[in-house]
Amino acid sequence: MKKLLAEPLVQFLLIGGLMNIAAHWVMPPDVLDDRYAIVVDDATLATFLQTQAVTFQPQQAKASLRALDEPARQRLIEEYVRSEVLFREAMALQLDRGDEIIRRRLIQKMDYIAEGFYNEVAPLDEVALLAYFEAHRDDYWVPAKVTFAHIFFSFDGRSERVAEQLALKTLADLQRDVVSTADAAGYGERFLYHRNYAGRSDNEIASHFGRGFQSELFSLNPSKYWQGPIRSIYGLHLISLRKRTDGRIPKFSDVVGAVLADAQRQQQRDIKRDSIERLMSQYRVIDQGPG
């Protein structure tokens, strides 16, 4: 019996029962009736539906409520009444006091409600999207890219001078015999990463070869001939550069979908921030200083 009484749920029910009995003795009938009255109407049920939904959309909740048949509406009422009874009893027992988890959930709920006001604003038009794009052009930068193959001569185990002589001799052989990229597999040495790179960005090339190599590679023009040698942090490389595109900011029409998504997220953040700031402006902060 003692073990049963030690259970939190049993204690909750016992305390709730005692409070109910005390309420019947102490509270006047009209107050008592009001305390235990749960009013259910369309507005209440629509709000309840919103709290169960993923997004805060009043019109969608009202439409969903109208679409319910009578059995489904009754189930919704029973679910709402159950949650309301548990909420009222929990508040009557002051179970929210000093509970950091409940505090955190309530803060999250208010944060969620503030975010929901976004659905009430007018959609962004093309003028607003273009203004957003102009203010954030650098966010849509398309990096420079290259497509190339390389033949590698390592500095490991030999001097840089010897590596350079070997690279220049191989370059002469490649140009004399007009060796294609596909036929060049037997030349040079094994590289740490790849032998062929297709449509790779300048930053990725720098991460594999070093900034010096990346800068010199992107200064070359595409050619059917092998070029080089170019120095990397690992050694020397002969280059067969097939394609190079410079970095650029695309036209608005090419990225309008991404701009729309980004602008909507920014608008949602602004509305949420403004809503919370309006709430905060109603409060006074009294700093009593260090204890």
C-alpha cells in the first residue's frame, strides 16, 4: 500500500480528489458550476485543431472542422474535453510552478504562435523578390569550375629539379605523340586524390592541390594540348584542360525559385521577431543588481 501511495500518479489523483471535495464544501454552487463548465463551440474546436496541426493556419483549421461528420466531430469534442480537464486540474494543482520542462514548452509554444502570423501576410510579389535578390546577390554566387585531367610527378624521393626535368620531358613526349587524356593513364605517378576532375569548383581544387595550383590552373585556357607543369603542394602536374567557366552571379530569372524560398524564410523570421518584440515592449525590466 505504501509503495502504491508513493506513485506520483496516485498522489496526483488523490490530491485532485481532495480538492474536488473541498471545492464542493467551500465554493458557492454558481462558482462551482462555472469552474467545471467546459464550453465547446466551433471557435474552440478550430483553435484546438490548430494546436494539433503542424502549421498555424486558422482558415485551414476551420475548413477541416466543417468537413467533419457528426461522429468525427464528437470524437474531436471528447479529445478536447479530455485535454481541457487534464489541463485545468494540472493548473489547479499548480503543477506548472517551478517546472523547467513546462516553462520551456510554453516558451516554444509562444515562439510557434509568433511564427504562425506569417500565414496572414500577403505573398511576396516580383518587385519584393527582385529587391531581395539585389540585396543578397552574393548569396547566389556560382563558383568558377574546371574539367581537366592531370599527370603527377611527386617531390617525394627526388629533388624538385629532377621532378621538373621529368615533367618537361613527359610533356614533350605527350605533345609529340598527341596523346589523348584517355591514353595518358600510363604516364606519371599515382596521385592522392583523382586523376580526372569534371566540373569541380575552385574551392574544391584548392582543397586537393593548394591555392597556388588552383590560381594557376584557372588562369589557363582550355586546349587540346597538354600544358604545364603546374606546381602543387605535392609536386608538379601536367594539365589537359577541357573546360573552364568563370565564377558569376546568375540572372534573377535563373534563380527565382531559390530567391522566393530564401525571401519567404527571411520574411517569416522578421515577422516572428517583430511579434515577439511587440510582446516584450509591454514589460518593464527591473534590475536589482547583484545579490
